[in-house]
Amino acid sequence: MSTQLGNKKIMAKNIQYYMDLYNKTRNDICQDLGIKYTTFTDWIKANTYPRIDKIELMANYFNIEKSDLIEEHNKESVQSDRPLPSNIILPSAHKLPIMGTICAGDGVVCEDDYQGTFIVDIDVKADYCLKVHGDSMIGANIYDGDIVFISKSYDFVQDQIYAIERLDYNEASLKRVTQDGDTLILNPCNPEYHAMVTDYEEVRIIGRCVGVLHKYV
């Protein structure tokens, strides 16, 4: 164990470790602790070092000691010293990156922004996760704040839900997709929104939605 204090890289590594362990994203922590997103991003990128009051705030948040964030540890010692959360998935689990936010509304730019990882069962055949913003897919039980699991590899199936990028507007959203020849019909699952008719030259299918985790369970 190193006793180097004020080491930005060690701090960044430790923060990221506990974020992964407790399935927390940058947005989660910033919202929960009232920390500016840019400030927190600088910490986990080892650009700056948090003040002692912020270190204590994060330590209390993760229910750990301040030294767990300040000092260098190997993974085995951290795991042996601290009990794992009761809901953590171990041998049959793997991590998926959370790659930002996708719209389930009238169309917004998809934020391609790595926000940490999410631990899922190994049977979930997905490549990454996206957070949902909007209510256009509530008829498919996909709600604002949910996390959807996206597979980049898929065989197109009619009336399934896909992540779609509109190339002309650089917009991305979730839609139930129907194909008719070269035409694609992008259907929301909320009667307050209208379907859009387009073709493959105007959109790109980012991936297929293979699962959803509700924000409130």
C-alpha cells in the first residue's frame, strides 16, 4: 500500500473503482452530492485533485474511509477489507459501458459520453447501455430515466425496438421499426407522438434494444 497523498492518478483510479463497484455514473454522483459535472470529470481524469471536504463527502457516500480514496490499493485488498453490496452480481456477471443518453421523445442529440459501467448478468447479450430521456416509448414500458441495453449485432426483425440515428439532424432516439421495401417506419409507443417515414439513406440503426432496467424498481 502506498502512502502517497495528493496523487491525482491514484485518486482517479480509486474513485472509478468504487463507481464501478456500486454501479454509479458521473451523473449519479454529481446529482446525489451536488458536485459540478466538469469538476468531478476532472477528478476521475486525474486533471485535478479534490479538496479534503469533497473527499470526505465521497467517502461517506461509498461508506468507506477517506484513505480508501487517497491511498493506493490493490483490488484484492480492497475487496477483502470491504463487504460487497448485497445486490452485486459476481461470477455470472459482466460490465457494460454506459455510453450516454438516448432520446425517447421528439429527438435530441445522443450524448456519446462514457459514464461508467453497469454490471449485468452474463446472459444479457448487449454491447453497451444508454440512459433514456423522454416518454415516447412508455407503451413499450420504457420510461424516462430507465437504462436500455443495446446490441450492435442483430438480425433485423419487424416491429422490434431499435436505437436509430437520424443522419441529417444528428439526432438519435428509440423507436419501434417497421420495414416496407426501402422504407422504414419509425413508430413511437405513445399516442402523443407521430410516426416518421424515412429510408436507410437518412438513418442509421445503432443497435437493437435487448433489455431495459427501470429507474424505479
